[in-house]
Amino acid sequence: MAAFYTYLISSLPMLQFGSIPGFSSERFLAMCRDLIPEKDWRVLDLCSRETLLEHDSGQPTLKQWLEFETGLRNELVKVRASRKKIDPAKYLRRDGYSESSLYHIAINSHRIPSLVDAEKFLDQQKWLKLEELSFGHYFDLDALIIYCLKLRILWRWENIARADKQDQLARVLES
């Protein structure tokens, strides 16, 4: 089965932050379905879901990603709570890790005046973390997990770009 990882990964288009994804997460999962073991496919399916933070597959790369994501969210909570002068303790998750670099990412994103630009900055930092996690993983499950997570980031921005902004503004103003 390992030979199929090489075939599958080498057939995937390269992803770059800010580019338009070549296909959907559903198509990616369909491509992987028959070429990787079922247990590995279930991990990929988990990666494609919005509720990823609520699951633990035990997969090391995915665990590192979830710790990073949770740590970053915790740092964002701390920064935002300090601005509002409230206690962040009830909003923090205990399962993340904290690094000084995460604090710097959170504070730098908070200093960006545009909310969209701040979100883009956070996603760029997440992309860089995924690049870091990909080191040494070229033709294995870890490479597919990282690819899937990157695909989710790209589709998030594609959906933002395609959104009918006038319609959304009208809905917000009505409520």
C-alpha cells in the first residue's frame, strides 16, 4: 500500500497560499478513498471537517497541529480579553501549548486594523506551521494530512472571495 502514497501524492497539484484550489476537499477525499488504507482515510476525513478540534485520532502530526491551533486560539483569547479587561480563564482550552511565538502572532494579528487582513495573517501563520510540520514527510499519511489542512485554508479564502458581500451586509444591517 505504501507505493500508492507515492503515486497519489505525486499526482496532487501543488498548493500555494492565496491560490485557487484545484479541487474540493470532497474530491480530494474521493481520490484518496481507494488508494490508502481505510483507517488512514478516516483520519483524512476527520481533517476535512470543521469540528477537527473536538477529535483526537492519536496521529502525531495531527496532534501537533491541534496543539498549535488550540495554543494560538488561547493566545488570541488572552489578547482579546486583556483589551476588554475581562478574565480569559473561562474561555481557555487546557489542551493547547503555549509558545512566545504564538503570543507574538496573536498580538500582531490584533494590531492589524482590517479584520479580513488580520484573519489572512493568522491563516498565513497557520500555513507556515503546516510547512514546518511537513518537513521530512513527502509520501506518507502526514503529507496527506498537511495537504488536506492546507486545502481547507484555501477553500476558506475562496469562499470568502466568492461571497455576495452586498447580500451579507444587508442581512447584518437587518438584524
